[in-house]
Amino acid sequence: MIIGVVLVLALAATGCGDGKDQTVAADESDVPAASVPESNDAASGIVRVRLEPVEGFFVEGFEIGLRFETGEGTLIAATLWSDFVRSTGKTDIDAFYDSVLSQPVPAGTVRVAAKVNIGTGPAPEVPDLDGELPCELVIEVGSEGETIVEVTFDGSDDCLRILDGSGGSRDEPATTGSTSTSTTASTVPPGPPSLEVGTTHYVDVDLECQAFELGGIWVLAEGDTSTWQPPGERHEGGMFTIEGPGRGRFVGDARGEKAATFERVDDAVDPACVPLPRPTS
């Protein structure tokens, strides 16, 4: 099944596909994805979520909604993948594909639900974290145990799978009877992105403002954005590569038809227009 347009990059240049899990949030030495709800005992474990490796990246981007619940349906945490990655302070394209979310959960039955949306022309739709997330995995997490869940991009409603040897089970276990208080994923203020020459970042161009924010405001210098999206669609997502100090090239599709050059506005200069971020709901 064709699920999106993938632009293959030279892996040596991007660092993608190096085979290493990059745990960037939510363990004892890093940023927690959420606090563990209170339960009848203090036992807890970890569910780590990683993405299926791909050769390159999705030109129009992707978005994933994730929700963690107890066996009784009590919310543990919910987050968009983009929010999780940004909470780590990393904005390079590799981080969106290589990061591993670590979610503390109470020991016992845990339901992981997800929805994967891939941009195929327009940018991907943002999943409703309070609505239906069609992919669901029921796992049994042991005390101090760790279960690794992989999200796939196959376009089906079976986009979650347990990686072998992670200690989880697909069997439907009995409910644990725990009670908890709903909580959502916590974040930390992101650090400044690396703007070194040659780095590539996923950005959303505000087409009305013809600008975007990436460690500052970047404005259109060369190119025509008028045909990139139909009327009413304000944003275009794509990859922005720093080509020189304060200057870079945006590409929003595999054919390179949605391409333009942007320049960074000096911090001492008030921009004519401040770009708005893409709505998350």
C-alpha cells in the first residue's frame, strides 16, 4: 500500500537509519513524558515507543497521536508525536524519526492507542487525542518491566506492534482494578535549534505571512508560494536546509515544485509579519 511520498536522502548526510535508539525523553535521567497515576500499589513499569525505520523522510511530514490508558480505560497520558519531540528541545529532522518516547505506567494492564497520519499533498491532519485512535495494543507491563512498542507506517489500523524480547504480551489480561488521576504528557521549554550550515529541519511555512519560525523568523526571499495550497489552507509543511548564514532552501514536495529560498530576519529588526504556528487541534 502506498502511504505517502518518501524522498530518499543519502543516509550518510542525514544520519538517519544508523540503527541506534535515541532515548530523548522520559527516563530517570531525562524528561518524563508523564507522571505515573496513583494506583493500589507503587509498582510501575515503562512503555517505550519508537517509530518503524524508513529510508529517508516523508516530504509532507507525518503526525502521530498516542494515548496510554489503564486496563479500565483511565487516562495515563496522551501526546502528539511532534509535541513530544519538541519537548526534548530537538528540532532536526532526524529527531522526529529516531526519538524514543519513554512513558511511565502503572504495572498491570495498559492500553496503547495510536493514529498515524502522513501528508500526501497537504500537510498531515492532526489526530484528535480525545477521539478515536484506531490502532490499539493491550499489553501487560510488569513491575519495573519495560515494553518496547513500534509504530508502523503501513497505513492500516494495526500500526502498533511489540518488539520481540521487550517483555510485553499481546494477550488480553484481566484488569488490574487500579484507579488513577488523568494526566497529559508534560513538556519542557525547547532549546534553540542548531542553525549550522547543512542542517535540515521540518518547518511549517505560514503562507499568509510567507514566513516561519526557526530560532527566529525567516521570510520569503525568492520563490512563489501562491500555488502551494488551496484557498483556506494557511500552512505548508516541508524540509528547510540551511545553505549559508541566515539563508536556506525550503522544499515541500518530492518533485521540488514547492520550493523557495528564505532569509532570517535580524533579531534587532521588527518583522513586517509574525508567522502563526499550525493549529494542533
